[in-house]
Amino acid sequence: MKKKEIVLNLYDIGAIKFGGPFNLKNGKISPYYFDLRILSSYPETLKEVGLSMLDLTLRGKEPNILCGIPSSGLSIANSMSFQGGLPCFYTRKEPIIYKELANDLRKWLEQSTKAQKGGDYYSGFKKAVEIIEGKSGLKTHGIESYCDGEYPEDAKIGIVDDLINTAETKLEAIDLINQD
């Protein structure tokens, strides 16, 4: 299927939306929005998107494994993996969420007039931040890891996500892979 046909198909299934304003993750406002999270509900379209992205990913590059970024990149990475015969693994989103939550609470605690050092209120919040940081997004059961799946240490990893605005999620994925 040609790329133009894929785009028209994405529009037909409602993955491309016009008539915003739509709030993007990076805080910007857009008159259009790409919702590729729905691709799992349309296997034929997902297959075509996967084939197209596989072609783009492998052109001039040689990843030997794919890494899907939650949540939109997961189904696309799976499609690419099945069709390209490449193994696939995923980063976990929770470590980033826990880190941001702990940082936000710490910032609030520093600015709060209610949280006087040494008081019960302050101690309680400080303990909450420590618990959140202690979780670090790692699973509390099974094998603790920032990634699900296996990959060799010398892997040439192809990062798979649905879109790119600021590359923030891709850099977060690289950080999680390096911590794993």
C-alpha cells in the first residue's frame, strides 16, 4: 500500500482528526491530531503502518532489535517485529511517571508554607516522596526491570514510537534502556 493510501486509511478510521484545538503532550496547541493508539483496533491498517515504518526504519540502518515506547509505539513495534522478523522489547512508562511525581511533590514541599521543617505535615510528605522514589517504577513482583523483554548488550536498537514532537519520550526510552 502506498503512503498516500495509508494516510487516507488513517483518516477513514478516525486516527487523523481535524478541527482542534488539540492539546499536545509538549504543551502546544494544534488544529489537527494523530491518534495512533486506535491502530490495534484496525489490524489491516496496523499491518500497513508497520510495514511502512519497517521500511523507513531499516532504510540505511541496521537495527537488530526493536524497542516499543508505551503506549502508541507498542502495537506498531509488534507489527514491525512480526513482519520484519526482528525481536522486540518495551520500555516501561512507570519510572518516568514516578520520577516526575516525586519531583513535583518535592518542589511543592519546598514551596509550601504549611510544611514547616520538623512538623508532622513535613515529615509525612517527605516520607511519601521517599516511598515514591523507592518504587522508581520498577515492578514489585517477578524480575525488576525498566524494560520488558530481552535484548543483547551489543544490540543495535531501533526505537519505535508513533510520532515525534520533541523527542522527549525517545530520550526517556534510551535512558531507561541504559539503566536496565
